[in-house]
Amino acid sequence: MTRENGGEKMTIFLMETYVIKPDKLEEFTALLKKLETYMKKHPDLFKEVKSHKVFSQILGANWGGYVEMTEFENLTNFEKWMMRIMQSDYMKTVYPEYAVLEVPGMHSINMWNPVP
């Protein structure tokens, strides 16, 4: 966290955790590649995103678990992105393909910030 022009400037992270159905792992891998391509073809839709990473769980609680981490410069940029993405064709075309691959009730969304 740094001070810039008298105000707070704080990087934040949108953390999504979910579990993919065991029989859908190959489809999920293909969709991750599709998402990467989509993001490159639509940079205007993701202009506030500083970074985006997906991690797979290799030890612990839920086999097939994933964490998706999306970084934003600040909460304002997250809100701009969220408003745009919710109204985009992404929510009508790409996102529904993900939703059917997830184990029901195993998706959570949280906002994190770094500890100074």
C-alpha cells in the first residue's frame, strides 16, 4: 500500500475458488485456453486487470480445486471491470461453459488486499 496524491493506492485481488467435476477436467483445461484467447482478443474488456492467474490444488481439502486470482490496481478499477464484464458477451458465451463444469455449491468469491 502506498500513498499517491494524498490518497490511498492499494492493489487488491479477486480470489475465486471452485471445484471442477472429476469427469470434466479435460473440458476445463480447454476452457482455460479459450479464456486466455478471449482475453487477448478483447483487451478493452480487461483493461483494468493487472494480472490473472489460475492455480490448481495439489494437496489438501478438495481434489479438483482451483483458485483464480485476478489483480486490480484498486477497488475502483475492480468496480469498473465488474460493471463492464457483467454486461459483456463474455457472461453470455464463455462463462456459462464454466458454470456447468463446477461442483455445485463449491464456488466462492472473495476480495483480498496485501498486508503492509
